Amino acid sequence: MTTNSKLSTSKPTMRNLHHTLLVMVALLILAVSGSVPAQNLQQNNNSCLKGMQGTWIFTIDRFTEGVTFSSLMAFADGGVISATGSIGPPISPILGSWKCTGPNSLVASFFFYPLDAEGNSNATIKNNVSLHLDDQNQMVGTGSGFVCDVHGENCFSIPPIHLTGKFVVPEGSGDV
């Protein structure tokens, strides 16, 4: 009994060629369709990024309590917020996320932990804000606040806030 032990040659057959083309087309479709939402998101973000990304100094008014204070907030590329406030008690860094909701408008959620004398916390403060640029190039809006457990859950509402922010303009040395 003899067997044909010839190894297959590397000549492409019509079937292999069709298979290769089919795989290439499928990968191309996946690559293009997967990038469209990311491109759309980036284009939508670009409409508000130009005017809103950067650091702002805000006046925050807890108008129902008669409390006003200042806060520095930085809106970074990728939807990251970092902030600090001008009043106590001592708190952790303020961190959160933001996204564009239209031209010159955004929503954001940010969190911090109020700290006791030993630097520990037993709660999380959460703020949700809606902001937009007004005709004087100020960022203005409103926010709702919540006190939650340390995991950001089991929350109850605290008084709302009004926010008015001015962009921090970069200056060179010697500028006041």
C-alpha cells in the first residue's frame, strides 16, 4: 500500500484566496465600525473641550444655608476632574468624571471623603453638577449633593449649590 506523502505546496488555491479575502474584509469592517463611536465621541467632546477644559476658580453658593466658598476645579482630557475647596473640615482630594452634553456644556460627578482628626472617613460626599459657558465666558450651573457611605452608596440628599467659575488664564513670570 502506498500513500501519497507529498507535503502541500505554498501555492494559493482559489479557496484559500477567498478565505483570506473574507477574513480581511471582516477585520476591516470590525475595525471601522469599532472606531466610529470613538471618533463620534471625540468629535462631540471637541465641541466643548476648547472652551471648558482647563482649571477654573469657582464661587460655590449653598444658597439654602447661606454658605459661600471657593473651589479650584480642573477639567482634564479624558473626562477627569480634580478639585479642592477653600473651607473645612479637612477632606481628601476631590476626584471625579465629566462629559460634554453639548456645545459649551457638561455634566460632572465628583467625590471626596470628609476626614476626622486622625485622617479617617466614615462617609463620602458626592456632587452632581450641570455646567455651561454663559455669554461672559463664565462657567455657571447648579448641583445636587449627597452624603453616602464610604463606598458611595446608601446616599441621602444635602442642600443644592449654584456655581460660577472663571477660567484660570496661564501667565508668565512677572505677570500679576
